[in-house]
Amino acid sequence: MKTIQQCLQERILVIDGAMGTMIQRHKLTEADYRGERFKDWAGDLKGNNDLLCLTQPDIIKGIHKLYLEAGADIIETNTFNAQRISLADYHMEPLAYELNFAAAKIAKEAVQEFFADPATNKGGRERAFVAGAIGPLNKTLSLSPDVNNPGFRALTFDEAMSAYYEQVKGLVEGGVDLLLIETIFDTLNAKAAIYAIKKYFSDEAKPELPIMISGTITDASGRTLSGQTLEAFYTSVMHAKPLSIGLNCALGASEMRPHIEELSQIAACYTSAYPNAGLPNAMGEYDEQPEQTAHFLEEWAREGFVNIVGGCCGTTPDHIKHIADHVRQFKPRPLPVLETAL
């Protein structure tokens, strides 16, 4: 079968949409989140979406399959907050490895079952890839959470790296094809994840899996939350030699466009973009329709800005289907030719 590098040379690939949006459609109760195993857990568990990999695996697998049917070439594991730092909110730190391993197995099974059934794989695609989703943490290494003490940090680099290392171990041993460090608002957090990935593969003497990196621009200034410009962010992470670098979340496609155009001009690797379904309304919901989102991404594809496209918050399998249909006719952004010497 073709590698993801070979697929990227041939066409624009499509990554899936929002897992949380689809989970919300199931209107799960506290009891649903707990399942039998955690029915007597001391604290509330509703909202711990990563836990559903253990208590409601069929729901998670079903969501993966819906995105595959919509045309996704890359599906993300349900592990955005599945490391011990974020899991501490639910006092579930010891479950970090198990959650990531289970999530990777579920996603791989979804892909295998989808491609084994000719009735579902109607497009005749050869394969899809599972990306181990590594979120940004709920604490930041670059900024103080205490406005009266700018030097204070709620987290050390070593603590972040250790948490990511455990997550990477679970994802890789569960069988993911890629590792995706996403929604980066603080590049120092991302550096901890990069170091953890490199250290894991070095410790285990395994060949490295491709790394995808995706940051998030938080406002019209074009900067990350920790204050970096897009070019500075790119320069800060390129030592990882990622398969792709891109942007996701925070903005809708119309607001993200100038930043994607800039990234396409400076990136030496493949570029990715998966925006939200517009900006949230007063109720925190997303109103942008699939055809609207697809229209924006079609223009990016036509202009040669992107290699990987998809959706983030508020997007559904319908959004992904429209996006896949709209970009299919366009060639992927070619990698730039780099000068080896002045």
C-alpha cells in the first residue's frame, strides 16, 4: 500500500472533522460516561470525552466510520486530552496509557472494518491513516496563570514531556500511523511533545512515525496565545522535520485564509488546514453550513495553498464530505525546492 508521503504527492488529503461535535449529538448522560467500570467514581465524569474510548467504544468507532464514509483519508484518535495533566481534572491520571492505547485500537479497527466492506468503501480508496491526536494540555509552559506573579508556572517542561511521553507510548503501541500535535497555542508545550516523541522512538529503537504539527491563531493579530507570529511559530518547530505543518481551530475559514496563504509561502514541508465551521454564535454553536466551509477550502486548493484539509470545531461528516468533493479536482501544493547553499 502507498505511504502517506506518496499519497500527498498525488492529491490533497482530507482529515476528519470534530469528534466533540459528534459526541454531543448522542446526548450522553453522566451514567453513559461512567459505564459499568466507573459507576462508583467519586467525581463527575460527564464531559471527559476521551474516557468514552473505555466506556462507549462503539460510539467512538461509529463516529470514525462516519468520517471515513464522508471521504476522510486521515482520522484522529479520540485522545485530545488523554494525558495525565488534563486527566487530573477527573483524578484519572493513571488511565493515560490505557486510554491512548484503546483509542488507537478503536480507530485502527474502524479503518480495517470500513475497507473490508465494499458496501462502505464506495469510492474505491486504497487506505486511510490513523493520526494519534496530541492536544495542547490545559496548562501552559510560557505563561503564568497568576497575573500577580508573572514568573510563576503551573507546569515544568519535564512534567509536560513526561505526560506526552506516556501518551505517545500508548498511541504508538496501539497502532497509529502518524502523530498529530494539534491546536498549539503555546509553542513550548509543542516542543515538549516533540521532545517526548523523539525520546520515545530513540528509547525504543523504533523507526519514527511521521509527525504532523498544527498551531492555532487566536485573534486577528495573527499570533498564537503565547505571542508568536506565524513565521516565528513555524521556525520554532521545523527542527522536528514534520510531515506537515498547519493551522486548526480558533478561527473560521474566512478569518484563517491570510494565515494559510502566508504559511504556504514559507513552509518547506506539506501544509494542513482544518478550520472551525465559522465563528461560534452567541450560544457557542456553529452555524456555517457544509457548503460554505467547502467553498472556502476549495479556493485554498485552487490557489495551491494546501496539502491536507478538513474541519475542526462544529464540523460534521457532512462538512467533510463537501470538502472532499470540492478539493478532489485540484492538485496538491507542490513542495518548494530548497537551496542547499547560498
